[in-house]
Amino acid sequence: MTAQCKTCPWRAGARVADIPRYERAKHERLRDTIAEPGSLAGLGRGLKVMACHYSTERTPTPCAGWLNHQLGEGNNLALRLAAMSDARMCPEVDGPQRRSLAATLDEDDEDAL
């Protein structure tokens, strides 16, 4: 199971300013990890996953907030199939979550679930 960190941008109330080595340009490039809800486009090609900002290249860990969004409201079908055989794809989130990647960039807590 993947536990959500206190500075996760998906967690309502978290601030990206508290993320070590935060780079907005990298954050914006994460749009490529967001599936069109219900789309089969990700099947048959590599699954793009948002990594936790505390993971390393040697030991990447999926972001729990991203997993929660994409397995739930984001309806990422490719991720759902991967999660069936990988326990790291089961998120444990902490409180209300933001509804979209755009809300993680803007830190708009009014857009929380």
C-alpha cells in the first residue's frame, strides 16, 4: 500500500511550497499522467505514473494522491488493470483530496472532494 505524504499536492490543504526541490515546470508536465476518464488509450502502451516527490529514480514510488484520483474519479483503466497485480498501486490517502491536476497546481482547496 502507498501512504500519502503530508506535502502531497493532491491533499487539500497541502502547499507545493512545502515540497522539497519543487519545480512548477515538472509539475505541469504531469498532465501526461492524467487519463481521459474511461479512455482505453493507455492500454497497450507504457503506463505513465506520477511518482511521489519523496521517491528516487532508483526506488520510484507512485504518488498516493495521484493513485487515488486516477483509480477513482479519473477512471484510468490502464492503471486499474495494473493495480490488480501490484499492491503499490493501492493508495492510503489522508483527508479530503483535490479533484484535478489543475487544482494541485493552483492549490484551490474549494475544488476538494
